[in-house]
Amino acid sequence: MNCRQAERYLPGYLDGAISPRQHAVVREHLVCCESCNEQLERFRRLAICLAGVAPAPPPADLAVRIRVRAVQSGAPWADARRWWSRTVVSFENILKPLAVPATGGILTALVAFVLIVQNILVGVPMTGIVPNDLPLNLVQPARLESLAPFPVPGVVGSAAHSESGELLLEATLNASGEVVYYKILSGPNDQAVQRQLDQVMLFSRFRPQFSFGRPQAGGRVLVSFSEVRVRG
């Protein structure tokens, strides 16, 4: 033990407030250290002086002053606790009636989400792209399935209107895939051509527009004939 460590234990060594082991170590150090013995002697004289000092009587109102100070120092915290308690009770009174409907709404939304995802992903191949597979979209456009078994390309009419070129038309479908209206965008447009187009559109097969798996009216399909021949 060095002098700095011994000085920490000198007051306790003098008063008997340290453990027997520490007392023995300090005593062993004091045997060979004159400086620590002098410090111990100063502590002993100080203790004798303090023992002769008469205790000062406390003020008569000390207890009352302590209570008043304690009440004053604890008042802000008490107000904060009361305010917090009232706030918690108010939130509980507001949120408890809404807890059951909110929980039910969340569960309903989760169930609906799972059902939608299941309906969308059902039948999705896990091994890659399947040939001739349809795109998995929420809205699928209308398209031409098969053209009527008429001479194609070629719309046959009268010899007076014989010409060749490209014919492009836009067909509007109903929910059953039937053509309810068509419009010639480019190419010959006379009565002979329209009569033959009426037959082609009537006997052709179209797939209607689908929205969320249900057929919808209003789908449009572009049909192109690379050659138009009008004969007598």
C-alpha cells in the first residue's frame, strides 16, 4: 500500500470504520511511513477538537420550513402527473370505443387483400414463361380471335371500284365480343366495300375487353387488310 491509498483509510482507521483486513494493511504501512503517521496525528487532534465543540441547537421552525420547501418543490411534478393522468384517461375514453371497429376494418382489409392477391396469382406458372400465355393484367384489351372464312386478303365488290391497297378499320365490341360499330380509318370506303366488311365483321370472332376478369363493353380492335380487291 502506498501513501495515497493509506490516506484514504486514515480517518476510518482512527474511528474503527474500516474492515479488519484494511486496518491491518494500514497499520503495516504506518510502521514504516513517517508522513502517514503525521497525517494520522493531525486527524487525531482534529477529532479531539471537534469532540469539545458544543452542538448548535437547530432552529425551532426547521421542521416546518423543511415541509414547506418539500411541498413547494414537489408541486410542479404533482401538477404534471395530474395532467398526464387526465390526458391518459381522455385518450382511453376516446380510443376504446373505436378499437373494435378499427380492428375489424384492418382485418377486413387484410382478408380482401389476400383474396385479391390469390385471385390474381392463381394459376401463375412457377417455372418461367408459358408459350401463348395471356398477360396477367387487371384490364386486358379486346382482340381479334379469328377472322371470318372469307377470301383474305381481299374484299370482293364491283368492277367499277376495283383498286388495291391497305384497308384499316377500327371495330367497337360489346361485352359478348360482337361488333356493334366499325369505322374505316384508311383505304377504300364505298357501299360495296362496306357490305363485304359487314359480313366479315359479323362472322369473325373477337374477345371482348376484360376488367378484373369480367368482360366489358367498349373494347376496340384495329383490323388491317393488306390488300383490297374489288371485282364485278
